[in-house]
Amino acid sequence: MISIVIPNFNGIEHLKTCYGSLHAQSYKNFKVILCDNGSKDDSINFTKNEFPDSVTIPIGYNSGFAKAVNEGIKHSLALPECKYIFLLNNDIELEPGFLETAVVSLKETNADILAVKMLNYYNRDIIDDCGDFIKANGGSPLARGNGEKDTGQYNSPEYIFGACAGAAFYKREIFENIGMFDETFFAYYEDIDLSFRAQLAGYKCYYEPKAVCYHKRGGTSSVATHGFQTEMCERNLVLMRIKNYPLSIFLLYQPL
């Protein structure tokens, strides 16, 4: 069974599209877990109506991405039947065969983490993210292909550094063995940190290009100011470096 963990903050309009694409999935063995960061709209009731067997976790305030998904992960790990945890932003639409394709890939490759092909929701020939990677010099992590026209250049399945947590699959053992997302990050780069920790622990991430979804990049965080996003990204980049890079690399490239 797949546990689908969806963080949400006043996102009912996004959820309508997201849930519509979940209903259209050919693979049906999943449970929706909505982690709600104090929404003032009707997101929780809407979720209960759309998926009567869903779990809604009202956090009560805007706790950020990391804490919200951690609450969903905790609940997922308490379900013995849960084998995979799928983190899904509320501003994403899935292709009808998305889950089935991902499950087949997870089983055939025995991947610990699965990255998928994310395209721009509004311009569907533009790439949003085809897996994440980092630079050896500690530069900003990059969403592979972001902004490029999709001409099939990332249509080969392969191992890659990490997955964007906006749409990423994780074996439950990942969280059981290395822990969950670092809530110090609040939002941004927490998935890079987790991918880094997973790699250092010997886990592997696989990119599956046949699992396609469409992302309204920035839709989930549109309620935040640009200044806040910039500040969090800059702060979290430094934090990610301190936690994961060798001291020699950090000292060499960290601006004074």
C-alpha cells in the first residue's frame, strides 16, 4: 500500500485538481493523508468527502513543509501495510498511469527513493524537475532540466542524487533508519538534506521518466512573500552544507 502524504495550507483550489487526478489513477491501493497547516478554507472537509477513508491531520498553524509531512510520515509508519510513502504537493496533477508506473519501477529496480518526471502545469512542454543533483563545490542544488523545453533529453531511467519532495516516493525503511525531514529547514532544501543523508547511508535514488506529473511551481507557497522564500533558501543552503559537506569543502566555498 502507498501512503500519499499531502501538505496543505489554504489549498482547496489546488486540491480539486490534485484529487481529480488521484481518482483517475489505474492503481488504487493507496491512502490519502492530508497534513493541514491551519487552513481557513474547507480543505479538511473537502478531503473527507473526496476520500472517505482518508486521514486528515489538523496541525493548527502554518508549521512549514517539513513538520507537516513529518506528521504524515509518522502516521504512515504506524500502518503495517504501508510499504511506500509518496510525498505529493497539493499543486500537482498526476497522469492517470502515474502511480502504477511508479510502483512497477520501484519493484523492478528495488529503488529506495524514486524521482519522477515533473513538467510545468501551465506549459506542459517545459520541464519542472527531472530529479535533483548537487555540485561538488557546494553550490545551490539544481532541479535537473528546470525551464528547459522537453525534447526527450531526460527520458532515460537512471540513478540520480535525489528527488524533489513535491512528488517523490520513499521506502518506509528510509525514515525508519535515517529519520525524517529536518524541521529546522521549515521549507526549501529539506528534501536535498534528506537525499544527502540517504546517499551517505547507502540508499539509492532512481529516476523514472515514464511517471509524469504536472507542477504549478510556486502554487503551494504562493501565500509566502518572495523575500521570505529568498531568505529561507539562502539560510537553508548554508544549513544543508554544514550538515552534509566535508568541512574542507564547506570552508573552501562558503562566502565569508
